[in-house]
Amino acid sequence: MKTSEIFLQAKKDKNLRSFLLFDENSTGKRMKYIRLAIDVKNKYSNNYESPIFIECDTDIKYEDYSGKQLIKNNDNYKTCFHCSIYSNESHIKTFLKAINKNTDVKFKVIAYNGCEAWEKLNLVHHSLYGIINDKDVYLLEQYTGHNNTASPIQL
């Protein structure tokens, strides 16, 4: 991932509220990117306006443990992991602090890491890892639940 100056400034913003990872096939072209959402406070009240989004292209690798290669055999999948940031001690903030101008950032998604019993109940488990300089690995988000619209990976 090539980080821009705007991204490097946004990751330090005190109003940073969420980190999102997207992988979608829109208009026939696969787009992989991360998005930082920053709250904008209204000048005349304590309310917040619509957030500002800072986006940066990235690389995402998938490991599919379903035994069926569901992602590899389907080009119309969508991925969206959402990680909320509400405190300075957030594990997402730790990951973002490790990113600087010359850092190589990649992501790995472990998809469909479950068992046959889960499959019968329509349950799935997905994990998102952030990898910095091919050596430091951060567990950023996990989802265990029904394989429906709440799942971060949609086939």
C-alpha cells in the first residue's frame, strides 16, 4: 500500500472513528482499499456532521479454509470489514501508529475458518489481519456469526 500524506495525517486525527477495508468488483474492475472515517464536529453545537472519508488503495490476500475455494471460484464476492475506534487504546490505533511513509502494509483475510457443524447451521468465521513490512502481524477484526448480510464477506 502506498500511503499518502493525507492518510498519514488522518490516522493521527483525534476524531478518527472507524477503519474500513473494502474489496469489491464495481464496474468490472476489482477495487481494494481502506477507508478512514473522521467525525466533523458542528461549529455551533456538540453534534457531528457527516464524516470525512480518507481512502487509500491496498493489497488483500485471502486464505479460504472452506475446502470449496468459495472466494477463488467466485469473482463477484464483496468484502467489508468495519473496525470502530472509540479510544486511544484501540488495537486499530496501535496498527495505524505503526504505519509511516515507508511502511509496506498488506492485509490477509482468513475466510470460512469453521467446521462442518457450523456449515450445517449456516455459521461462518472470518478474520482480518494487518501485516506491516511482511513481519509484524496484527489481528484487526473477527466475525463469527450467520452467513448473511451481516457477514463481512458476501458471495
